[in-house]
Amino acid sequence: MREKIVLIDGHSILNRAFYGLPDLTNAEGLHTNAIYGFLNILFKILDEENPQYLTVTFDVHAPTFRHEMYEQYKGTRKPMAEELRQQVPVIKEVLQAMQIATIEQAGLEADDLLGTISVDCEAKGLDVSIISGDRDTLQLATEHVKIRIPKTKQGKTEIEDYYASDVLEKYGVTPEEFIDVKALMGDTSDNIPGVPGIGEKTATKIIQEYKNIENAHEHAGELKPPRAGKNLAEYWEQAKLSKVLATINTHAEIAFDLEAAKHGNIFTKEAYEYFQRLQFKNLLGRFDVEASANEVEKYFKEVTDKKAIDAIFEKACQADIVGAAISKDAGNVLPLFSHPSGYGRIALAFGKEQIYSIPCDMHTDMEYLFSRLSEVAAHAGLFVMCDIKRYLALLPGIVRERCFDAVIAAYLLNPLKNDYTYEDIAREQLHLMIDENIEESTKACYEAYTCLKAVEPMSKKLKNTGMYRLFEEIEMPLLFTLYDMERAGIKVEAEELKMYGSRLGEQIVRLEREIYEMAGEEFNINSPKQLGVILFDKLKMPHAKKTKTGYSTAADVLDKLAPDFPIVAKILEYRQLAKLKSTYADGLANFIGKDGRIHGTFNQTITATGRISSTEPNLQNIPVRMELGRLIRKVFVPEEGFVFVDADYSQIELRILAHCSGDAQLIQAYREAKDIHRMTASQVFHTPFEKVTDLQRRNAKAVNFGIVYGISSFGLSQDLSITRKEAAKYIEHYFETYPGVKVFLDDTVNQAKEKGYVSTLFGRRRPVPELKSSNFMQRSFGERVAMNAPIQGTAADIIKVAMIGVDRELKRRKLKSRLILQVHDELLIEAEKGELAQVKEILAEQMEKAADLKVPLIVDMHTGQSWYEAK
DNA sequence: GCCTTCACG
DNA sequence: ACGTACGTGAAGGCG
């Protein structure tokens, strides 16, 4: 059995991984996609090959001989993207930690290293596998040297293998001849000029016949097509240069030590720590977890004895901190004992050696476990869980002053993540890796233990980042308010909703027929692809925009076509109705509960800015702008004897901008209760306040919005259908009018670039890793985010404070009225009719005093017998 | 599962 | 030159 060496072309594989994978970033803001992709390929290769030797080659960033020759001749290479560059030293460290040999030598390209080592090792009787993304290396293939080229296809890595015979089969030439083919055809990515007018096809034919360029040159007169021969003669010097450039040096002077390349244990403790830091969760599974077998597991106990269980609860009640978890699986419990909630087990941890998992069974039903756990929550010094809101109905003993939600804390520490699992929290806060393949009982123990132990590091981090008060005084209390809102729900007239839906249905059928008639055929109007074919191919309409996949048929494109093509107007109408029916009429009907109310979910750990989001259904995007859609709000009604009070902040984001920027003009305008859009129009368009036209005011309003979004002339020009130049002029005039705003926005972006994050007035942070990007688009996005997040986030903070205040005051006065919805700058209260005056007073007071700004916070309020009326 | 579109602030 | 407004969630189409 021959021994084997695997040689990896480090830069080439990194490069491939970098461009083949979406951008990934770890908690430190370090880009990791290239490293991740590299390691995936590495592991795949090692699994397949199981080699005795392994070496990774790297280029050194000094100019190399072969390229120096060319760069004198023509230009230089593109610089490496910053996101990739920063990953190069890291992968080298990671490889070192994995005890994998690397080699780099000034003056030599990776290809030359690969070639030289490959020839050397083959001579020593080894099999060689070269892993590279670069087809150049195909010239190195022999009977014992295999070139392996990884390809990313639909997320999966497939590897193409080439021995010498495979090169011949696929390219029609031997590996050696492959050099000459390349010399003729050239390679722009490798800066090989080649011969003009000769591409892959011609080059291959010529070399198949004449074997090398020298011979072909001698027979230049006979080449086909004649033009190729003529060019080869004319560009002979360039062809010779290209051959030199294309030839990999297989006899370079290098210090390669085969013994040092011996492949040993790569799963070292150091490597493990790197993988943790880089947050490569699924790669961590490859490490022998038994070895590091989280010592804590030996204290996990599953308890079923009733007396023992009771003793545990007693002790937990006395503890300073208790971590708890509730899980679905109850092990072998009979269905007879299962709980309507679906839960079958609890776990609790209150000391290093007190970690218990308790399933329900015939002696101990779930009801009992919940009630005892609830007692623990009521008595323990601090009760810690993940996603407390989810369990509040089961654990009424939880007290808001003495509980800690680890998920909410994790969200504040990094609001950019998609989810906040206890596994992530354990890894990030406790450096504890949890195997995915463990029993439910063990899992529950881990979760409870994580909750117990993560409190300290998380509290410390929240304090260090200035977010502890935000956590304790806003986010934690808010969870209880959101829970009450969800439980209250909102009453919906099911019959009315159904009728609204069928009316839409009739109209949709009518429009469908008309559209098919006008198009001359039937097609799926809901398919942008089919619609694009009809409009732009069949009916030859001018196509203004394209998406990645084809023509854009978005509303703003169709709007421009509608005046000229009647069918487009019909399609827009169809779209509007189809949306109303599917998402709202039919969609909402599915969520009406047995009590005639919709109980949606308010999510507290989703948005990057601190806003709340609403799902199942989304009650924050019920139509309002168009009358037809707005009618849906008539089915949202208060209960008998109640009335809706809807209160919304007037221009809260612009007021926050006024406060934060300290701009004198803007502040004065708000203090004097001026019409801000009219005033902006007057200044930006140099028109007396009284003479501002409606159009001017509309445009000024768009500018004001744009400022909050992180203004760009392009964005504004799109919104207003004006040229970029005009938009730029508006912006310039805006900044002349409100110079404080300009200074504020510039400062905010600069500080964000320095610190890597922006903050709200209440201390909430949003990291902005995009600002470090070398990509113009990404960086610009980062700048807009830096301008927008403090404003949107502060508004989110303020209304959260108001919600807590309103909720607290309603309860303190023991009113029947209750808060039921939040729509970012708006609160909806279902008010008992006799309490109306009090409710209005509470709303106004709590909302207005939620923050003390340099400008007043103004609240508009309406009442009505439906959401339609109250808005 | 991703893309496109569209509803809201 | 790059090709965008900020923040969300749901539905339908398509591979």
C-alpha cells in the first residue's frame, strides 16, 4: 500500500470558499466564510483520503518571479478583498492549532510549491492529491498525482478528480500539453496574455496536432484557421512568455520536510478553542466531545422518586439563583399522563452539583411539576429561563422583579442573530460545547445549567456595555406586558371578514377574465415569471428594471406602464385584491380562536434595531394606506361595552432626530408646533412658508423620511421620480437648513466606524460590521444603518417605556381596559366605556413622559367602535 | 428553501 | 463603477 500526501493550495481554496459562500461573521465582527468553507473542504478531503501526510501551501505577498515578468509587461493584479485578506492570517493560526504543516516561500507561487513537492513526493514513491480551485495545476497530473478541484453546487461541495488520463479525456491533451494550450489561449485571471484570436478550441486543436507551441510555430503557415498561424508568428514572443508564465516550476529550491508534514491529531484543544471563537458549530461535532466530556454532565440526575422530587423543590426555593427548563419529551411516559401543553419534563439547576431533570409519570403529573416549579419561581432569589414569556401561563409564580430571561439578555448583547438557543448561550457565555446527540433529559439539564451559569457573565457584559438598565427596567418588564397583550388578543368579526373575502373573490375572478382577454391567453398572474413573459415578450412593453431572475414586475415598474397599457392597470388592481384576500381576508380568518379573538405573538428578540415584531398573524401590517384595504380594519372590534382608543406618536423619529442632533432650527420648529414638512419645504425650496405648494410639501416630507433612513441621493431620486442631481440638491439644501443634523449624522457614522456599533438614547446597541467592508455597497449600507438605527431604535425604546407605563397604570387603577396592540409608534387599547376618560389620560401621560427630550412628544388619539374608526 | 412582491411603521 | 433607501412578516411561485 503506497503512502499518500495531500497538498492543499491554501489561497486558491480560500478564494473559492470566499466567493462561494455568503458572508459570515462571528461575534467579534470577524469575517469567517472563507475559513469555514476551507475547513469544510479540508475535512471532506481528509475523510475521503485518510492520508499519512498533509501540507497547505500559501503564496507570500511579495512579487514572484513569474508574475514580475508579466507585471512589467502589463498592469498588476487586483488587490484582495479586505474581508478575505483578514481571514488569511486566521486560517494559518487555525491550521497551526490543528498541527497541520504549512509552507510558504518568498519568491514562489503556491503552484510552484505544489509542483515541486508533488514531483518530489512522487519520486519518493508516494501517491499525491493536490487540492486546488485552479485548473492551472492540471499540468501536474500523472498516474500517481491526482488533481482535485472542489466545486460548490447548490450548497454542496463536489470534487472533480483528474489523473493524467482524466485530463486527456476531458481536455484532449496530456497534462504536459495542457501548458502549451494555455500558452496559446491565455488566461485573464492568471494574467497570461496568450495569442490574440486563439481561444480554447483552436488552441487544443493546434496542440493536439503539433504537440507544443515551438513545433506549431515552425509550421505556422499550415495552421488552421490561417489567422491563428499568422497571429502565432506575429505574437511569437508573447506566446513564449505565456508558456513560461503558464509553466509551473517543479524543481524550485524549497525547504520541504516530509517528516514535518506527517498528519497527526488535528482535533487539539487549541483547535477546538479556535472553532468555538469562530462559531463553527457544526464543525465542533467532529471533536471528540467525550474527551472534553463536559465535566458538569456527571452531576446531571434524572429523578423520578416523589420524595426526592419534593426535596429538590424545597431546596430550590431556598436557592439564590435557579436555572430552569421545560421540555416536550417525557421519555417513556404513557400518553395517558401527557399534558395538554405538550410538555413532559422540567429541569432545574441551582448549584454546581444540583442539576436535576424531572419527567412526569404516573406518580408525578405535569400539572404538579408546573405548580412546584412555579413556587420555586416565586421564592428563589432569581429565577432564570430561556424565553420566559412562552411559559408564563404555566408558571404564574414568576415575579417580574426576580426573574432573568437569558434569551433576552443574549439578544441585547447581539441583536443581529437569527436565533438565541441555549446551546449558543452556553458556548458564548460559558465556553461550554453541547453535543447535539444527547438525550432529552440531558438536554434539559444543560439548558437549566446554562441559565444558572450564564447570569453572571451576561449581567457583567450588560453592565459593561451600559445596557443593564435597558435590560432590567425595559426589556424584562416588557415581557410581561407583551404576554398580557397576547393573552388578551383582539376581537374579530368572523362573519364580516368572510363576506369581505368573498366580495374580493368575485372581483378577482372578474379581473382575471379581463386580463386573460386582454393578454389573449390564460396564465398565472401571480407568477412574476409568467407575467414578465406576457408583458415584456408578448406585448413588447419596455422593461425598465431587471431582477436576478428576470424582468421586474414590481409595482413601481408597472405604475409607469399603467398609463400606456390598460392591462397593466388591471394587473395592479388584481395584485392588490389578491394580496388583500390571501394575506388578510383568508389569512386572518385562520387565526380566529374559539373565543372569537386573534391571539398573535409579539417577538422581542427579532429586530436589529430593538423594535418588536408580530407574527402568526402579523398584526403590525394590517392595511391602512389604501381605502379598500383599510376597510379590513372594520372587522377588528372591541368587546361589548368597550371601545377602542388608538394613540400614536406624531413624527416620533423626526423629533428624536431633533433631540439627538440638537439642531436649533428643528428644535425650535417642534417647540412652536410648526408643520415640519411645510417648514422644510419652505427652506429647501426657498419659498415663503405660506406659499409652499402641495408638491413641495410632499417632496420635503420625502426628504425628511430619507434623512431618517440614512439619506442617499439615489434613494431619494427613486422615491420622488426625479434625477439624482436634483435629489442631491434637495439634500444639500436640507443640510444647509438644518446644519446640526448634518454634523450629527456625520459624527454618528464616524463613531460607528471607530467603535463598530451605534447606540440609542437608552443605550441599546446595534453592531454595524458592514462599515469595515471593502465592498462599496455593503459599506454604504453600513453607513445608512448607522444613521437610521439610533433613531429607529430610540423610538422603539420610547414606546416600550410607554407600554410598560400604560400597562402598569391600568393595573394599578384596577381598570378593565387593556393594551392589546402595538404598531411601532401606535398603541391600541380596548377600553371599558366607563373608563374612557381615565384611559385617555393614562395614554397621554405615559406616552408623553416616556422620554424627556428637548422637544415635546405629541400623541394623537382617536376612539371608535372598530379599529377603522379609531385610526 | 429562496425569490419576488407587497402590506405596515 | 458599484446599483440602494431603514425596519419587519406572509403568501405564492418555482426548482
